[in-house]
Amino acid sequence: MEDLNALFASRVVGAQSSIVRELLAFSKMPHIISLAGGIPAADMFDLEGIEAATLEAMKMGVSAYQYSVTDGEPELRERVTHLIAERGIESDKDQVVITSGSQQGLDLVARTFIDAGDVVLVEQPTYLAAIQVFRMAGAEIASIKGSTDGLDLDDLEAQVKALKAQNKRIKALYIVPTFANPTGSTMSEANRVRLLSLAVEYNFVILEDDPYGEIRFEGDRVPSIYGLAKRTATGEDHAVYLSSFSKILVPGLRLGFIVANKAIREKIVLVKQSVDLHTPVLPQLIVEKYLASGHLKDRIPAISYTYGQRCASLMKALDEYVGEDLEYQKPVGGMFLWARLKNGMSATKLLNYGKDAGVVFVPGAAFYAEGADDSTLRLSFATVNPEGTVEAAKRLAVAIQKYKESN
Amino acid sequence: MEDLNALFASRVVGAQSSIVRELLAFSKMPHIISLAGGIPAADMFDLEGIEAATLEAMKMGVSAYQYSVTDGEPELRERVTHLIAERGIESDKDQVVITSGSQQGLDLVARTFIDAGDVVLVEQPTYLAAIQVFRMAGAEIASIKGSTDGLDLDDLEAQVKALKAQNKRIKALYIVPTFANPTGSTMSEANRVRLLSLAVEYNFVILEDDPYGEIRFEGDRVPSIYGLAKRTATGEDHAVYLSSFSKILVPGLRLGFIVANKAIREKIVLVKQSVDLHTPVLPQLIVEKYLASGHLKDRIPAISYTYGQRCASLMKALDEYVGEDLEYQKPVGGMFLWARLKNGMSATKLLNYGKDAGVVFVPGAAFYAEGADDSTLRLSFATVNPEGTVEAAKRLAVAIQKYKESN
């Protein structure tokens, strides 16, 4: 083992499995209500539609099973351009790369832009698997203050200036600007425009991750940063768009996509060639046939409505059963409710009482690259029906009571 | 663009697409006979069996489409242990990681073991996508002389000593020990045993890539290096086994696997979690159901027989139509014939005449990390039927004739 440890790369020596992955085990225990998942609701999967698409895809015969092109099936890339046109992004299929989920999209952009020691800016708190990816690539993470408007741009500019003064190479800002994970926050259009001008001025690329943007409960769509960038002269060099079918269709097919200008895309495709040659063909054809069926247009409102109901129900139950011990930030879309325990309570400690009471969540500390606020927690409502949210809130109240009694 | 180029990681700045991927385009042109592919023969795909397995897999319902575990579906990992037991490797399913093709397997092990500046030893020549992967990970490549017995172990030991004397960190040796790509060579059991003892003595890990081992035309199986390693006290710390369903079933589902001891596997799974969370579920279930059907037992002899016929036919046609201008190394399995042009001819130059004559191949220079021998070329016979091999040899003869006339 001595010898073996000397052989591992430094990136894996101290690496640990994500707490979200670890808590996944609890979601399979029947006596536990899990608010810990980042997973979409299986009861919203359109199995019938996907099975019909699978039968269509199988008709493609040999071409569904032979090696194929690295950037993805052309017909699917074409469909992606139509899908994102509805999100206000004009593109052509030669700007699209199909990825094995948006997690792979993150890994590909990290390896396209990051050398060891480069700085990646992230919102604090942010998606923890993104932090993992950037760390694996050797990046230094600089955490920018969050705000209810998504990101504190004054803090961003101040930190960028300070980092530049230290001769740090700032390569990228990672952000989920719409219905962020974990906070649920959405950045205003005005701030998106200002962020883009900062990216141009200080020469970094905005990695815009948009897995949840379609799942809106109320209000109007805010334009995508990449969509805004395309309308400026040099902006498109400074923004890359990542998205996924995981939250609007199903996650198990592992299908996501990156959209970028052609110079950036060319490099991403080179990395992908080395990483896995290409994403499996059959899942690509299944999604392409599903998109061709037109069913997604009905599904997105259905998912948004259901998740909105579940979110409202959870908030109401928290108000009723947990009350003053916890405050939360009301989201207008996505899958997550970001909450904070009062009176100095620790969410990490509360989780142990929660497990005993039959409810789990993710302590918010997991989403901080540095300076974790352990009073925070992320509650996912996507997979819990209204009766479940009431029971979850009751159990949370029990857990908090037990926690207080023991301290 | 100035600004943008400053943002790219150094690994992509000079990177180029693989010539094998570029030549793939020629395989789709009806007037070209391609000996350039690394692709298996589509006429050997068991479409009927795969479609039946797909229908079975679809019966799994929601679990075929939800997020799943990073290391792969347990039932498929169990099946893999049975598959490799027939190759002489005893294992349990918790030593197996399912990968998105064996290309991803290579990327995962590279990132598990390689820090920038670490040395990876490779046979010269070797699989060029492996060289790409190790370069992307920042490795220095040291090329070890090849031999008809796979690898010149005296050269290996001499180079290892010289590199250690320079304080280089030697992390891994990459090798395709059975029916190598591109040379078709197979390493003897005695040399495998000696290689393993060198790995233990000098503390590096052998990355044993075995995509073609089942496709044997004649002679007896040689034990896998990993299988041999498992029978020694410390050997299993020094060998990792990679394989794939691409050559024995179909490549488009992108399914491969890694087998390693548990300490190494744990690190590989951590990397995979960051890379793509998990391999798509449906393709895993399809392969699992296919393996359950027992059909693979019939397919492997059928593929081996057909490829053996195609290889024999190509060799005979080369003898008859090309004759003295080219010599080749007779393989006893796999997909490739390794050849050498005589009289100082360049395979890179010949390729241009080949394109005009309607035949393409891969110039051998692509498979050298350094010191390329441009007289060499790789001829893939897998996808070309006997009439095609005759026509290909005739066209090669025409190309050689034209080349000679112009020089």
C-alpha cells in the first residue's frame, strides 16, 4: 500500500465522495423521506413516450450501434438548436456538442480552459460537483458572495482586481444563473449584462450552467447569458452554455449539451475525442426521436406545475410545523429550497437527528468551496408529493426538537 | 481571438484531431476501400440479439432512466466477472467499474495515476488514442522498443533505470499485450511474468488494455497480466485490467470496464463521479440482458472465424498483388496487419496515391510517440470481405506503382 499510494495522482489522494452521492443511499430506504436528492421525480418521467422513441431509434439498425462522430448525432444537434431557440439562443448545429450528461459538459470545459493553478470564480454557495470538477482540473477556486440577485458583482470585480494584482490567471466564472443549485436564486437581466461586460473587460469565460431554467413556477423568463453574449461583438468569446435533458426528460440516459462559438467548440470536441470518443449513439437517437414526437412541449409545463405545487406545499408545511427555527428563500423555479437554521444550530448536526426522525437533507456546508455556513441546508422538493412534504416538515420539527434537547 | 487563445488550457492549444478519426470520413465514401478503420465489422453485429435485449431492458421501467450508481449496474458488473473468469481472471463485482467505452477507461486511469510531468511508458508503436489521453493528462511519454514478443524488456529495464537516475516519477506502463494495436503482436507468458516483476521492483502500474483478446484465429490463450498479478502477493497493486464490449458486441453503446484491486478501484470511481456521474443505464442493461441470453458464446467464435478469414485473405492478396514492395507481420488474432514498405518508401506519401487509387490505410507514424518509422502502415482487415481484400491489394499495388513513377 505504501508503494501504491506513491503512484496515485495528487488530485485523487485527498479526494472524497460527494455527500450528495452518499446520501443517495437514504433515498432508497422506505422509512426515510429524502429531501437530499438532486434527482428529478420519477413519477414525471414520460416512460410511454420514451419507449415509443426507443422503438423508433432501434429502426435505425446498424448505425445505432456502430462508432460515430465525436460531436454528436447531427439530427440531435439540429433539434438542440430548436430547443434553445425557444430559450432565446440563436445557434447552428455546428456550435453544439452532445455530452454524456451536463456533468461531462463541465468536465470538458474545465479541461479545455484550466491549467493547474488557474483561478475559477464560483458563486458562494454553488453546485458541489462543479467544485469537484474544477479541483480535479487543478484549479484554485475563488468564491464570490452570493446575493438574492444571484451574484454580488461588486464583490466579483473587487476580487478579480485583487487576483489580477497577484498575477493570478483567472480563466472562468462558473454560474447557474437561473434557479441556482443550491440557493434557487435567479440573476436579473441587468446583472447578466453587467457580468458579461466584466468577463470581456477582465478576459474570462462565463460557464453558464442551465439545467433547470425550463422549470419555472411563475414570472417571465430571463435571457440566457450566452444568448446575450451572442448579441455583442466580442461577448461570444466569453460565454459557454451548458444544459441537459436530465431534468426535463430523464437523467439515466446521460444526455447533455454544450453550445459555444466555433473556436471554443473545436477545442471541446478535441478533448471529448480523448475522453470517450463519443456519447453512446442509441440514447442520442432516443432523445432525438422523442424531441421529434413533440411531446416535450407538454412535459415541461407538467413538470413545472408539479414541482411548483410541491415547493408551495413544502413551504406551507415548514411554516406550519417548523416555524421560527428555520427561514428559507422562496424560489420561483427549479428543484431546491435554500434554508437557514436559526439560533446557532448546525445543519450538519441536525442531519444526524434527521436520520433518526426519518428525514434527510443536504447540509449547506457541502456547497461552499471555503468559509462554509453550517447553519444552511438544501431541501429538494422535486421528488416529494404534498403529503410527503407535510410528513417531512413534521419530522424536521421532531429532529430540531431533539437537537435542542441534547444541546 | 487574441484574448480567447490566452484562455485555453495548454493541453488543447497544440492538440490535433487523431488521423484515425479524420480517415473515418473515407470509410463512408462508396468508391474507397478503407483499411484505415479501427472499427469492428457491422455485418458481424448481432442486431437481432441486441434488439431482444433492448426490449428486455425496457421492461425495467423507471430504473432504466433514473440516476444510478457511479461504478455501474451491479448485475452487469456480476456478468463481467463471469466473462473475465473465462479469460483466467478471478474477481468479484466490487472490483469492476463500468466505463463509457474503454477509451473512458483509459482516461480514468490516466487521471487516477498521472500528475503533470509523470512518466508513462508505452510500447513503440502503440495505440495512438492512448498516447493522446496520457498527453492530455500532462504525462511525459517514454517509448520502449517493441518486439515480435510484444515488448523488449531489456530496453524497458534500461530506460527505467535511466529515468529513475534522472529522478523522474515513472507511474505506469501502457500495453495491449494480446493482438496489439497497431502491430498485432502478442506477448509471451514468460515475458508477462517478467514484466510484472519489473513493475513490482520499480513500482509502476501496468495498464493492461485488452479489447481484442477474445478474437483469436489460432493457438492458445495467453494468461492476462492482471490475472497473473492476482496470483502474486503484491502484484495486484501493479496491474489494472481494461476491456470493452466494442469489439465483441457493438461499439456504439460505448461500454467498457476496468478491473482493479479495491484500493485502486475506489480512486477510479471517485474520478468517474466527477467525470460523468455514471455511464448511461439503458446501454448497461442492454448488455446485461444480452450477456444473460448466452448469445455471446456463439458470437465470439463467429467473429474470430470471420476476421481470421479476412486476415488470411488480405495476406494472400498482398502476396499476390503487392509482393516484394511490402512485408508484414502475421497476426494470430485481432483486427490489424502491421506492414512495412521497402526501398525507402514513405507510408504517409503513399496514402495520397492510395486515396487516388481508392484505398486508404493508416500511416504507421501516427502510432509513434517519438521517432516515427514512416515506412510502416496499419492495415485493418476486420471490415473488408475477401473480395474487398483482393481489390484493396490491387489498388495498393496501383498506388505503389504511381508513387514509384513520381519519385
